[in-house]
Amino acid sequence: MRNWFKGGEPWIWVTGGAVALCLVAVYAVVWMTAARGLGHWWPAQLVETTVKETDGRVTRLIGEVRDEEEVAVRRLRESGYEIKTDDTYTTRILFKQGNRDVYGVDFRWIPTPLLAEFKYPRDLIAVERHEWGYFFGHLKSVKESGQVVAEGDAAWPEVQKRLKRANDLFDQILSIEKHDIGKVNYQLERLRLKQRKLELKGELTEAVRAQIDAERKTYDEQFAKLQTRLDELRTQNQRDSLTAEVQNGQIIELPFAKIADIIKPNDMNVAQKTAHYFGKLYEFIVDDPREANTEGGIFPAIFGTVMMVLLMSAMVTPLGIMAAVYMREYAKQGPLIRVIRISVNNLAGVPSIVYGVFGLGFFVYFLGGNIDALFFPEAHPAPVFGSPGILWSALTLALLTLPVVIVATEEGLSRVPRSIREGSLALGATKAETLWKTVLPMASPAMMTGLILAIARAAGEVAPLMLVGVVKLAPSLPLDGNFPFLHLERKFMHLGFHIYDVGFQSPNVEAARPLVYATSLLLVIIIVVLNLFAIRLRNRLREKMRGLEGV
Amino acid sequence: MEKIEANITTAGGYTGRRMVKDKLFKYTMVFGGLSVIIAISTIFFYLAGVVAPLFMPAHVEKLNPIAVPATTGQSTVHLATEEQVEIGMRASDQGKITFFDLRTGKPLLEEKAALPAAVKATSFAAGDLRKRAMAFGTEDGRLLILKDDYKVSFTQDPKNPKKDIRSISPFIVYPLGNEALVLDDARQPLRKLAIQNDSQETTAVAETEDGRLLLASYTSESDFSGESVTVQRAALRELTKVQGEISQLLLDVKQRDLYVVHGGRFVSHFDVQDKSAPTLKQTVAVFPEGERITAATLLSGGFSLVVGSDQGNLVQWFQVRDADNVNTLTRIREFKPMAKAIVQIAPEHARKGFMATDAGGGVNLYYATSQRLLSESSTGGDKAVIGGFAPRANAIVLETDKGVIQVAHIENEYPEVSFGALWGKVWYESYEKPDFIWQSAAANSDFEPKFSIAPLTLGTLKAAFYAMLVAVPLAVLGAIFAAYFMSQKMRAVVKPSIEIMEALPTVILGFLAGLWLAPFVDNNLAGTLLALFLLPFSFLITAWIWHRLPHTLTDRVGPGWEAALLIPVVILVVWVAFALGHPMEAALFDGDMPRWVSNELGWTYEQRNSLVVGIAMGFAAIPIIFSIAEDAVFSVPKHLTSGSLALGATPWQTLFNVVLLTASPGIFSAIMVGFGRAIGETMIVLMATGNTAVMDFSIFTGFRTLSANIGVEMPEAAVGSTHYLLLFFSALVLFVFTFFINTLAELVRQRLREKYSSL
């Protein structure tokens, strides 16, 4: 045994244990995000049971079981529950009871000993609403203009039919509100700025003013027309409603105009559930968020992230490659290259929040403020580029990811065998030609690797973005159908910030939690895929270069 | 022949162009290389440039006399300016109010206060400067309250349509009507006076000719048109007599506390919150015997008392609440004394700054919280008898004993900052003792900002410390295994996994730590600690078992697969630890360990604590340390290890005595870089701690780091304010700190690389 210890064998195992622990931790994190994120859209069974309240009453409970955990009985007793057991530990269940507008709270932790047997009545409906979150209850009847048209079993087919109509109308309303009216407003704002600009230049003649007024009038008319159309659609959509009994026995009437989707989760087979699952997944990807981002989709966040990352790539790639080429191909050993290497390392090591502060001060207030003063005096006092926006975010992140591109490119360049360069030079090519025509193309997979890693880094970075351009809810995308189409000054939404914001700033964290897991999963997938791709690309390059070395 | 020549010239031209291109290409690349240096230095110099004004002294222009016609036979009792520092106002002891242009001294409006006919004013008092109320006490025991007010109007500039011309016209209002109010029913002249007036209540304190000290409270109600006011005297009380002659009465803006300066060196504090039952709370001697109080004032907010003596000393006092909830007037701090006897102390309107003038014509600006002497200037020899700040503290106006009014503009944006205020304990208003506090904003307007960087710095170090506690052993040991013992095949799995680990966004780690890990650890505290404790032993035990297993079995798995074999062990141990956790808590800790920690051990326990952050941030710091350390160990020249092994050392002995010794600078550099990462990490800290700035190192409490503080407060800080600059300062501190660490780490690595290549 002493020899065994002296030989160091056990310590090797300890070092191995460190690796094992790291591996377990990484895959546990990925697995947990995946497990929690993927389950979100699977329709959960609706439970009906009773619970013994702290005041002794027994009340009915309808809802989904969201979570279960072991908890000290003592803690429960301290919070007022009366639990008859000698055990120190028991379990408690997190119920999603929905109907926030009716009960005030939609999530409750309830100790298991207080719950009666679980039943799963088939007529329970789960209603996804545009406001106030989910609604659970027993379907009672369907009404048209206040008159009951179907009751009991006949109600369900009627519900589906009318839901389709309501959803169609809702889509039309949304489209007018978002696109058509948005466009008119954009044009009106453009006109206002144009007028102000001319005014400032002193070129606002009567003729021009009349022309602008005429234009404005047409837009105002368009606006009024759209408004009437909207009112019409809204009245039409008010026609139908359904009634349902909720857990406390109240009959609640829900207008179809406020309903996004209805399912009977206890009456669905696996195929229906699967279809529902993918339907929701699709909505998650393509829809806008609702209800302070706790419901609906995350399309704007995906779009914003992609836009920002693309802008950033356009800035960081050339600079990073130039720096790497200089360091590897031109620089001579000496103090300068040492300083550059130290700078690269420092750029990589400076905390990201410092980039945010720098971006806010230098890009947004200093550069942006000056751009505004020079080019957009008409917008004063509203800032154009002088406030956080996607351009500044991209620029800040370009600085932040510069070392990633440099390091990867440099490593690629270092793997290009000397013989290639020498061959090219010997044939009479200049150094630039050698680099441009032979070395760089060979190292291009390394540049790609660097770029991909930079993208992955930027997609997950949040801290600096909080200061230079990300918002919780952007009214419009940075790319749309209004001239000049690409709006670099706009604020945008970002997946990473979305996670922080919804998970920590949202008024109803419990309701938002599944969505945050789903968003996290998406982000993790994007980043892991990008990274694996980069790793493969790099390995392929290494293989290829190794093959060339003998040449 | 011709053709060949033509060819040559084109070739020559072509070559020339190629050369130019070659040069151009080179310069472009040089620019790219230099841009890295440019970027990092721009960041540094920009941040430093923004922060620099914080540490500049206040700039006071030379005091500039302006020609305001002197008032003969009357002395000035009050000097003030309006918001824009265009118009000055002077009140004389006889009730004459003069408004004058602050640049030229030209009188703009002269008005006599609406004192009752043929009644002389005998005393004057100014209320809170932001409310602008003033009062004259009369020889027949009455009181007249008035305010100076300004109307600002804009008219378009006829020459330049873009510009508006601002014109300000002064006037006087009487908030309680222009009838003087009766204060003393005995109609004695009022010798000394103090007042405060707000929309509901007006309080006046006066010393009468026959030495009584009266407290009167008035309530006022204006009718709907706002034109006429009905005023009622709600209470009139005589206060306890104080020793000696009363030299000054000071009433705070909230109309709760009255300070009477009397008997040369004493201050008495009366609680006048209940106007019908004012009580004498305390009398303190501000200065030792032989020294006399010559001036006193309340700083803005009415909480702090600043007192000056005939020897030029300046001290700050305020009430401090003790454990029994009793307030005691306490000496808080002294300021750098002036050369001669203090003549007057004038407070700033909104901040805790003040101006003191001495008998030798010295004019000093001080700031209370930071205990700073901001600037020293002089009237040029004449004693300044009265003066005041402009509302935004961007100018001072003084009158000398020769009756000359002098004005100076001030640049003094960041008086709150001093080395002591940033890093030391400061005794803030309404606190029980000096403390390290970061509190940048509050709802009330007379708030004293508390800018102590110390708790944030400590929080940063605490976060990094716990993260390193988790990360360093795992990453360094893991790197050693991966670089030296691990089989090639396993390497192919481990390296990408570590890269994935590095790529995982910290926002996701923070989210999991805050919303999943923190409640989980809270509910399974014993299990968590048990798992941390059991894991190392489980590795040793597994090693022993493996060692005892028949070699025919163990030889099938080659060396270098220990880590893979340990994966199920890790999972099993963690599972066992959590399964044992609850029974253990039930048996040892009354079924609730966090509660036990706070009740039995008396440690504060927070759900989002350092343990959680340590695990999460350790996770984030592992890959960077791992990669650099692994690289250092891996690139140790092979002939060194082969030699050692050939001489009969075991792999471990070779590693310990040869490899680690050679690679230790690299491992050190890896730890430095990891430490730098942990110092600057924002999202994990932001999400997984409660973000309260505390000054302890307990594992069961949270903290607030510099970076998280920037993330939280930057979006709300007013651009250009002290708060905003201090956040930039925090960023600069982070920058410099990580710069230092990273540079050091890089230098170590460069040295190491050279060493390896020479080996």
C-alpha cells in the first residue's frame, strides 16, 4: 500500500477524477437544458383533485403538475401547512393552476399529503390566451352574440370551428396593426423629419410645405381607412365566446377574440400530442413574444442575434485576418511583436462588461453623438445613432471577438508548410502574391474556424450588449420593408439577453421558466453546433496540412 | 525587336505595379497588426480620460468684483442667485430687496419688503435654500415671509431662427400673504429668527428682546384661485431657556429639529417635531473652552450641522441613533482649518458641500461626505461678510466688508469622490457608524450618495476566490491528466468537450445557477457539501479497488482510461451524496440545514450565495485554465520525460519532479488568466447572487461585484454624473487589473516558450 501510494498511482486517479468530473458537469448542463427545454410544448395532463387549505377548507384544484421535490416538513409547517406525519421529509408539488385573472396567482407549491387522489377528466380544456396566460376549466357551452349555440358534448366541435374563425380574424388584425399601420407611421415620421430638416436649412418654401402637407394628408387618410377596417374586424371578432367552469365553481366566459389555442390534453392521443408539439415548436421559432415575453415565440430575438452577428462578422473578419497575417508573415521577432501579442491576449482577457462600458461611452455617446450632430440635426433632441443600437453592438462585439479570429487564423497560417511559400517565391511571385494566391487560400478553413468561433462567442455574450443596444422588447426589427430597409440605429432583441431578462426581470418567473429553458436550449444548440463545426473544420485542416508537410 | 521592347516595358510596368501592390498589401497588414495595439490603448485611454475629471480639484475662477451700487446705512443679510446665474439678489437688514445683473452689477429691480408701515425689521432668516423662503422679524414681534422668484420666457431670436432668447424677470412673492404674522403676543422685537416654510406648514423660531425663545407654527390654506391665503397660528410655545447669549438659530427643512448656538461654544438641540411639545434634547460643547463658535449652518437636507470657530476650525456634527434608538448629537469629522476666524458658512443647495469664509478674506470650498477641501481662494484681502452658492453650485457670490459684491464661477462636478470616500469607511448621515456603503441613488432628493468602491471590490475578489477554489484543482489536475496520462482516443473526446464547456454562454450558466442550482442547493445543502467532500475520496477508493482487482481484468483496459472509468463513479457518488443528504439533515441539523446554519452558527444564509456562484463560475473558469495548463504540460519536451522514465522513475514521479517543475510557470499563467476571467465575469454573478454589497467572506452570503454593479446601474446612471463616472472608474479598475494579470501571464508564457525551444 505504501509503495502504491509512493508510486503515485492514486494521484493519477485523482487527476483522472478531475477530468471525469468536468465531463460529467458539461454533459449534465447540456442534458439538463435539453431535457427541460424540449419538454415545454408537450401537452401535459390536466389534473383534477382537491387540496386541504391551511384554514381547513377543502377546495378543488385543476391544473398541470409542473415540478416535484422533497422538502423538510418543518419548512412546510413554518409556512402554515398542517401536516400529519412523523417523517422529517415529504414531497411537494408545483401546480400550474392557470387563470391568473381569476385567482391572482397561477402557480402554487402544495405539499403532497394535503392532496387527494388525482383524476384526469377528459373534458378539461387548456386554453392558451393572448393575455393572462393559460386558462383551465371544464368546457360548458359556446355562445354567439351572447346566445348559447352548443352545450355539453356538442360544444367541442363548435369550439374548434369558431376558434379557427377567430384566429383568422386575429391574424388579419395583427397584420394590419403591425405592418400596414407601422408603415404609415414610419412614413409620417419620415415626413416630419424631412420638414424639420428643410426648416433648419431654411429651405422650407411654401411649395415644399404644401407638397409635404399633401403627402401627409394621403397617409392620414390611409391611416383612417386602416383604422376603420380594424374596428370592423374587431367587432366581428367579438361575436363568439365560450363558457367554462373553473376550479372554484365559477363559470367564466371567454371571448374567442382573446384565445390563441384550445386543447383537451386529457383527450389527445400520442399523434395529436406530437402534432401539437411541433406546431408549438414552430410558433416558438416564428412568432413574436407575448405577455412580457413569457409566452409566444422568440423570433425577434433570433433575428436580432443573427443580424448583429452578421454585422459583427463583416467588421471583425478582415481586421482579424490582417492582424494575423501581419503577426505571422511580416513581423520580425522583436519588441513590437511581443507588444502585439500582449495586446491580443489582453483584448481576449479584458472583461466583456468593460467592452460594454467602452462601447457605450466611445461608440454610442462620442461617435454616435457626433454623427447625430453632423448628419441628423432634424431629429434633435431624439437621438438617432447617439443611443444604443445594433451597429454599436456589432462594433463592440467585433472588438471583443477580434482575438478569437486572430488566434485561429494565426494557427492556420502557422500550419501552412514553409515549402509552399518558398516554392511560390522561387517562381517569382511577390510576397503579397504568395500570400494572396497560395497561403491564404490554404489557411482559409482556419479563418472560417476563427469566424465561426467568433460568431459563437458573440451569440452568447450578453453583458456588453446590455449597455450598447439590446432591449427586452424591440418594436421593430432592424431589417424591414421601409426604406432604407437596414436600420442600423435600431435597438434589437438578443437570445442571451432574452434569457436573462425573462428569467430574472419578468414579473412571473415561474410562468416564464419553461420558455427560458427552451430559449437556452436553442442558444446552446446554436453554439454547440457552431463550435463542433469549427472543431471539425480545424481538424480537417490539420490533417490536410500534415499530409502536405512531406512535400 | 520593337515588339520585344514593348514587352519589356510592359513587363517593367507590370513589375512596378506588382511591387506597388506588394507594398500596399504589406502596409494593409501592418495596419491590421497595429490595430490591435490601437484598440487596446484606445480602450484604456478613453476610459482613463472619462474618469480623470473625478480626481481633478474643483476649479474656481478668480473672484470678480461687480459694480452693484452699495446700500448706505443698511447691511446685507442675504445674497443669492437664480438658477441660471444671470441675476443676483441681495436682501438688506431693512427689508430692501435688490435684484441685479450678475455680469454688470446693474440693478434690475429694487423693492422694499411689504413690512407694516413705520415698523422696522430687527431680524432676518433664510429658510431652506431650495425653497427660497426668507423672513423678516419686526420690532413689534411680527414676521413677514417672502420669496424671490423668477419668470423665464423665451422669444425667438430675430437674427437666428434656430435660437431662442431667454429672458428672466425677477419678482417677489409672499407665500403667506403680505400681511405680517404675529409671532410674539407680547409684541417684543424679534432679535434672532429661524424659519422654514412649505406648502402646508410654516415654523418660526425667534428670540425676543426680553430673552424668551418662542416656537410658532402656522398652517396655511390658499383658496381655489390661489390668490388669497388664510393663515392660522397652530401653536405657540416658549422653549426652555439656554445658557448664555444666543448667537444663531437653525431650523431644519423638515421642521423637526432646532439647533440653538449659544454661550459661545454650545449647541442645544430641541426636538420640535411636535410643535405643541417642543423638548430640549441635548446641549453639547462643540469646541473646548476658550474657542468660540463664530458661524454655523445646516447642510442641504437639514441633517448635518457644520460649525466654525474663531480659530478657523470647522467641524461637522449630526445626530446618531444608538442601539436604544436614542439620537445623540455626535461629532463626525473635522475639515482642514482656515487661517483666521470663520466668518460665515454657506451650504450648497442640493449637495453636501459648503463654503467657508474667514476674517482674512479666505474663501474655501469643502465637501462634507468626502471630507475634502475642494479649493482655496481669496477675496483679495477684504473680509467676506456674507455669501452664497448659486442653486446648481456652479457659482458663488460674496459681499465684502467694504460692500463690494464679488462673483466667481465654479467647476465642481465631482466633489463626492476622494480616496477616503472610495476605499475607506465613511460616516454617512443617519448611519450609526462609519461604514463601507455603495448606494448610488435613492428616491428622496436630499439623499447623500454613498460611493464606497470597497464592498464592490471585495465582492469581486470574493467571487473570484470561490470560483478559483472550484476551478483551480479541477482544471489543473484535469489538465495534467489530459496532457500526460490520457490515452489518445480519450483525448479526442475530452478536448472538444472542454471546448464546448468554454463555449457555453455564461448567461446560461448564470440562469441555471440562479433558477435551478440555488434553490436546489438550498434544499439539499448537506447533500451538496457531502458530494464536494466525498468526490476526492471516491477517486482514491476506486483507485485502490482497481489496484486490487486481478490484473487479467484490469490489463484489458489500457492506461489512460482512468477518467472514463471514473465517470460512473462520479455519477454514483453524487447520487449517493444527495440520497444521504436529507436523512443527514434530518439527523444532524433538525431537518433544515440552512436554518441550522443561521440559527445555530449565527451565519447569515442566503439562497443565492457564494457556494452557488463558486460552482457556476468555477465551471466557467475551468476550460480556460484547463486549455492553457494542458498546453504547458503537453509541450514539455519529450526527451526530458523519457530520460526520467528511463532512469526508473514512475510516471507520477516523472510528472511531479520533471514535468510539473518545467511547466509550472505555464500552469501559473493559466491560473492567472482564469483568475482574470473570474474577476470580470458579469452574467453569472448578476444572476446567481442577490447582488447586495456586503463586506464579508462567508460562503453562505452573496456579494455585489464591480462588473455586476456596472451591468445593473449603467443603464440608469445619468450621463456625466459622478455615479456615471464612477461606473467608468469601476470598468477602468477591472481593465487595469485584468491587463496586469494577462500581461504577466503572457510574459510568463513567452518566457516559457523560449525556454522550451532552447531545451
